Amino acid sequence: MKLEWIKSSYSTSSGPDCVEVATPDEGQVLVRDSKNPTGPRLALTPTAWAAFLPHATAR
């Protein structure tokens, strides 16, 4: 199965924080560094992802 990765709107091509997210099924959210697409991925439950988002988007 080919994953559809979506780049964060907070990511920039020149910045250090380039995050992409994919949801292969309803039971997990995958997160990766878009500068290293073959590198490690973080797998989270949807509940953990929802709890993390407010911290990631806070400025």
C-alpha cells in the first residue's frame, strides 16, 4: 500500500521543521521528517496525535 503523506502547513522547504503525516488506517497516524522520507516513522494512536497537536501548533 502506498501512503499519502501530507506536509504540515507549518513546514517550509528551507526551515528545519519539515513534518509529514499519513493515516494508513483509522487506528494509527504516522509522522516522518519530510527531509528524510526513508528514515524512521513515529506511529501514534489518533488519541495521542490529537493530544499532541495543540503543543505542536502553539507559538
